[in-house]
Amino acid sequence: MKKGIIIGSVVAGLAATLVGGAALLHGAHARAGWHGSPGGWAEPGMGVGPGGGRGARGIAMLEQFDRSGDGQVSQEDIIAVRGERLAAFDTDGDGVLSLAEYELLWLDAMRPRMVRSFQRLDSDGDANVTVDEFQEPFAGMVARLDADGDGLINADELRETMRAQHGKRGDRRGSGLSRTPQAEN
């Protein structure tokens, strides 16, 4: 039993590390034409949004680290790709990332998420987010979260809602703040 728990923990930890590392790898690799999806993580079928799954993201992540194209990733592959990623953002060539250089790397890696968020807000698809579109996800928030009906939200009510949402969804993402299924990606 203990052996199974340990093995499961190691596998889960490795998967989380690989997925997190892949998010950082996306931008420079896509620009350089490396393995993986041509347009990046936000493409249909890549595990983003409706119809996607975590397995697809894992496969895409493996493709990012698979330098030889043989469908397998070694620790040496990961180290090499991470080194290339650092070098791509080491603008002064000193072999380390300053906060300003790391910020560029982080912004590049997070851009697909930012674009998805923008697209969720832009409900009419006109490539602009209006005040109404920006406000819409928070419309009725107090009414949804105000457990005692006093027109105010307090920390106890937020904790209660978070616990209730966690139980419904069976995971740790349940904030209770999402209003539409589209916003729960």
C-alpha cells in the first residue's frame, strides 16, 4: 500500500513538474519552430477549453521536451530544453536571468493564458473588451456569495462558498466565483 502511494506521488509530482515546465517553454519554442503545436497551447484540441483534456496538454508538453522526436523524454532532454529557454531570454548573455529578463520569459509563457482570458471576456468576438463585457463575469457576485442576505460578502461566506464548490467539483479549483461554464477553463 505504501509503495503504491509513493509511486503515485512520484508520478503525480513528475507530471506536475513537466506540465509547469512546458508552460514556460511554449513561447520561444513556437517562435523557433520547435516540436509541438504550431500555434501554441490555445489551439483547439490542445486541452484548453471545451473538448480539451489534461492528457492532451501532457502530450503537447512531452512534444516540447522531445528533442529527438522519438516520443520519449529523458532528463537530459529536459535540462537541455530548459537551458535553451533560459538562453533565449538571457538578453545580456551573462548566463543568468535578471528579474527583468525573467519577466520577459514569464510574460511570453503566460501570453496564451492572457489571450484565452481576453477571448472569454470578448463575448461578441469583436477583438475589444467593453466595460459591460469586463464587468459581466462579476455581475451578481454579491447575490451569489452573500449567504446571510445582508448585501455584503465577508471572509466566512467566501470560505463557505469555496468549500461547497470544492465538494461539488471534486478538485481544488472551486473558488465559487465563476458564473458561467465558459469561465471555468
